[in-house]
Amino acid sequence: MKLLEENKKAILLGNEAIARGALEAGVDFATTYPGTPASEISDSLSMVARYMNKIGIDVPFYFEYSTNEKVALEMAASAAISGLRAITSMKHVGMNVASDAFMTYAYVGCKGGHVIVTGDDPSCHSSQNEQDNRQYARFANLPMLEPSNPEEAKEMTIEAFKISEELEIPVLLRTTTRVAHMRGVVELKKLNMEKKKGKFVKGDYVTVPEIARKLHPVLIKKMEKAKEMAEKNKFNYIEDFGGNYGIITSGAAYNYVKEAIDDLDIKTKLFKIGFSHPLPEKKIADFLRNVEKVIIVEELEPIMENEIKIIARNNNIDIKIYGKGFGKFGRIYEYNPDIVYSTLSDFFGIEYGVKEIKINAAPRPPILCPGCPHRATYYAVKKVAPPDTIYPTDIGCYTLGVLPPYKTADFLLCMGSSAGSAGGFSKATGKKVIAFIGDSTFFHAGLPALINAIHHNHNFTLAILDNSTTAMTGHQPHPGNSIDGMGNEAVAINIASIVKGIGVKHVEVVNPYNLKATQDAFKRALEYDGLSVVIAKAPCILLDLKRRRKKITFEIDQDKCTKCNVCINDFACPAFYRDGDKIKINESLCTGCGFCVQVCPEKAIRRKK
Amino acid sequence: MKKSILLAGVGGQGVITAANIIANAALIEGHKVITSELHGMAQRGGDVKCAVRIGNVYSPIIPPQTADAIISLEPMEALRNLNVVSKKGVVITDINPIYPPLTSIGIGEYPSLNDIFEKIEKHCRLVKINADEVAKKAGSILTKNIVMIGSFYALDIFPLERKSIIQSISQNIKKEYVDMNIKAFEIGEKEIK
């Protein structure tokens, strides 16, 4: 296994490199809730744990896919306060969930190093917003490191553990999609696989007001020391390419700047910031004194720009500082070589221009897979729900129900917001409301909302789409599964029992591949006056395909097909396509779920022999 | 030295595997290599692209119109990414369209193959491969990504040794399918020679 080899070079994904860094640093405790673009950090650690378990080696660290990010952070915080090294990884919006614990954890601090990884997603490649989590370092007042490539991601993870131990506070490691999902050559050094036991020494850790007031100034002091550390840290360094102008940059943007300097032959001084909070004030002031003007290249918010302007002011340095609003630099979306090349060419007065070719290619958005059980559920719901039904939805593959022809997604904020908002829509409008939520999301944040709904007698239907996995982020296990992230036996929580246990009177479990049964179940749920729950239970088709030995496919009997187009226009399984005036099934796409047999009004679809 | 290629296709075609094979071959030869990929959201059906860059490179995104080649497993995906390839570069693409399901309900229109090829040829060199057919000859349509690597290798525009690519295939493909994929590579090569 690649992640367990030593003394060689390997190509690692940025996220794999973070996991590797944790292993080289002797991580004892790793927790997460999966989310793109951070999932592979914990998936790698899970893979290592399962592999060692399988071949009978005692796994030197504890790993878990926690129910949500807040629980993940709390689990790891208690390990770190007991002197163990811990890593907790999550996507940027996961930090919002963890933030209640996070903000006070900064006061309490830790003994063993604790690295909290936030995977930010400028341009919302797979997220509901593009919030800039560098703000969290400022908000909680904690140190932050930002790698630009996999090699740095590994080294900074190791460094973050050390900084955390020296200061006795958790350290944030921030990636963005382009760093997390970049592969590069990484040197695999010595692993540290010693198993350690934590020791909890009781102290001032109960944040009642009196103690919290005592702890806050302690944090401020620690961060003053952090500032001194940032001045000397090897990840804050200056490269001199000549000239009298300066560039200050960090993270993914550094990569574009570095190539622009090479490709456009730019003469500049370049300050690369890796230890990005707190900023090294003296080093930056010295840099500013040595240039005529400077441009800050950072994605999203003008965080460094504003802080550097303050540094310039406090040090009486009167030079122009450029950043957001100059050239193509803005506060939205990720940067790319085009944006950076053209803006830097403006700044340095260099000729640059690429004539863009106009292209009209049809969009190819991600869609529900052929054979996906969610499509079957949506098909049944659309058959029975009134046209003005409101559909709050949630975070998962099923969010793709927003696309035509289904349009079974009307409102989405965050994990669990389907169940939370459904009662509001029902009270506010009096319309029928069907909310969709996945199994993993239900455990994550749906449960408190459902308890609220049953307690207040809300009137809506919650459809729990239970495909037995956290599908969208790569099939991680969740509390409904009987095997955990280390490959150990786990207690599988039964969703129907929970729902009944909190007092929901109308609960049905259906197999979504049975169209008639699913339609009837939703009809009854809609007629029920009060809160109803329908659990559509069938495994993710991709998992099911892995288990299945023989591939089954279906075909259309062209003699019976009347070209009514129901299969294409209403059902919209991607395996169906038009070939001239015929409708056919693409054999390599068909997963053999057979649901379309129930959809075809002419009974023209049959199993291929 | 800087060399960049972009691999493109549709989710499920093995674009990322193909990129990893080429990147790993570059590592075998001691090059600095980086690749980029995007994943998340649904696993299949969306457009996929993956850059492989070697030499003095930092950016995982290829600067506009600087790539030496696009290797596309689907013709419209070659067109979609045309802005990445240099005028002196080459587009090598499979010729079998995969129509986005949304086009059948009137959202977006798949351009005609002629238009696609004309547009590409106006910008740079175009090499067309019926990779579906070749892959079937090798034993499975699933070897299509390796067929394309074979044809690309035969064009001799990327500084990699044949034996490194073969070695990389055996390291990146499940044992039982290695022979079939090496065969796919070889037949792919012959399509060009």
C-alpha cells in the first residue's frame, strides 16, 4: 500500500499528502465528516486502518467517520487535551457545523498537537457557497497554514502538529479544491506508527464564565507568540526575480503567480505566505519598504490585502498596495492562470493576450446515475404529488433532483435544512410539502429538525432516501452501517426505529424500485394530516453493482415501442437514447435495475437475454 | 522544459485513470509531474477533465492555449476544452458521441460531428480515432482510455519512454486486466503508425 511505503517518491493527491503527513507525524486520533474537497484525507486514513486491521496489525491510531463535524471536533479535542496528536478534517461548510465547539476550543486549547483541516471550495465546484475560511482563523484567533501543493501539504501538516504543541492550541490547515485535488510528487519519509495512550490531567477546562474570562487573555498571549513564530517560519519566504515591484501571495494563487513569472518573464520580488495567520508583520513591513508598489494575489476575500494595508499604515510605509478590484482580481470564484496572467501583465506593463475561441458545447452537468434509486423515488413522487407541492431538499446526490424533468428540489441551505425548513413552508403557505433527505444527512443534522417537527405537530412528509451509504463523497460508512471506518463491527442504527421512537405516527418503509408500492406509500403520506415519514430504502446502485456478479441489461422491443417518449422525457434515465426515429437502451450504461419496465406504458422493455 | 496535456471525457470513461498512468510513467522517468482533477457531485455522466503537466510547472490548471495536446475520449469534450491547446498542439479524439441526457429533452444541443472537427482543425492539428472499435478488438470497450494513450504515444509529442508507460499500466490497472490493457495500448499505437 502506497501510503505505508517509506524512503521513496510517490505521486499523491494533496489530500493524500495531508494524510501521509499525519502518519509521519505519528497521529493518534483522526476524525471527520466527509465532504468534498476534503474527503480523501480521512478516506486515506480509513484505508490504512482497514488494511492494517485486515492483515492483523494493531492499528496505531483511532479513526472514525463521526456523525457530523461538531462531534468529530469534540471527539478529537478530548484526545488532544489528553496529550495525543489528533487531526480533524472537513469541508469549509463543515466548519460552520463544528464552529460552536471550535470557538471555545480555542480558549481551552490542547496538549497534544491538533490539526483542523478545512477544505475550501472557491467557485463552489461541489458546495453550496464559497465562504473563505481564513476568516475562521481570525474569528477564533488561531494559527493557520496554507499549502500550495501536495509536498507542502504533507510538510505543513507535520509543521502544524509542532506549532499546535508549542502553543497548546489547535492549528488550522486550509486547502482549496485546486490544492486538495492536485497530484504531485511527494517524498515518503519515515512513518511514525507508535501506539500511544492519552493521559487526561484535570485543569481549567470547564468554560463557565469565570474560567472563560481567564482563558481568553491566555489565548491572546499564545497568539502573540504565534506571530513571532510566523516571522521565522520557513513557509513564509521571499524569492527575488529582480525588479522593484512586489507580489505577495498564498495557497493556490502562488502556483499561477509562479508560472506567470516564468512564462511572462516578470521581474519582481515574491513573498510567499504559508503561515498565514497571524501574518508576519515585521517581515512584511521590511518587504514593503523594499518595493515601489505591491500587488496581493489572493483568492476570495481581501483578507491579506486589508491586513497588509494596516501593517503599511502602522509602519508609515507609503506605497500603493493593489489587490481586489485591480485588473481581473475580484472577490468571487477561484483564480486561474488566465486571471493571474492578464492582471499581472497589467501591473507590470507587459504584453499578454490570448484570443479566446468561442465554443458552443452542450452542457453536461452531473446527473443521477442510471439505476439510481433516488430517480425511482422521484418518479413515484411526481406521479402522486399535487403540482404545487413544495420540495425542500438537502445535501447529497439527490440534490440533483433540481434538474428537469423532476424538479423535486425547491429550497436548500445546508445539511439538514430539508427537515428544518419543511415545517416553515407548511406553516407559512399551507401547501403540501415533501422534504427529501439522505440517510447520512439525516444522522448528521436531520434528526434535531425532525424532533422539532414532531414536537410542534408540523404537517409535512419527510422522505428519507436511505441508500445505506454516504454516496456523493465516495461511499463512506455512517451510523446506519454495521461496519465502521476502521473496518470494525459497529452498531447499525435503524432509521425507522428512531423515527417511530420520537413519536412519528405515520411511518412507512418502501423499496423505491417497486413503483406501485412507492406511489401508494406517498399517496397515504400526503393524505395523512400531520407529520409523515416515508423511508425509501435501496442501496446506492454503484455499491449494488460492485456486489452483483452477472451484469443484467434491458432492451426495447422495437415492435411494441410506440415512441411515446415517456422513458426519455419523464423518466430520463441516461441509458435511454434516440437513434434516428428509434429509442434504444445503451447497454454499457444500463445497470439492470429494471425500474423502466414499470415506467413503459406499452410494456416494450424486456430483460436482454 | 514544460509539457502539458489535457485528458477529457465523460464520467465513467476512465479519464482520471488514464491521467494517472501517464503521470506515473513520468515519475518513473524522474520528471517533476503534477496533475489536476475535480471530483464530487454525482459519480457518472458529468464532463471530466484532468491535466497532466511535467517539467518546471506549478499550476494544476494549464494556462490558456499552451497545452501540447488534448486527449479526448469523446468528441464534444475535445471541443469544450479547445481553448487549452496551443495552435501548435494536437487534439486527438475518439469519434463516438455520448449525448448528454438533457439534450434529449431540449436542454442544450449537441453540435454536428462535422462542426466539431472543423472548429478544431481551424485551431490546430486534429487526429481522429474510432477508439470504441479498437477497444472492442482489444477485448473490452472499457480499455478505450488505454487505446487513446497508445495512439497518443505513437504521435511522439510527449517525452516518455514506451517501457515506462507499459510499466505504469501494469502498476495502475487491476492484475487480471493488465494483459488486455497492454494489448489495447498496442492496437492504439498501430492506429497511428
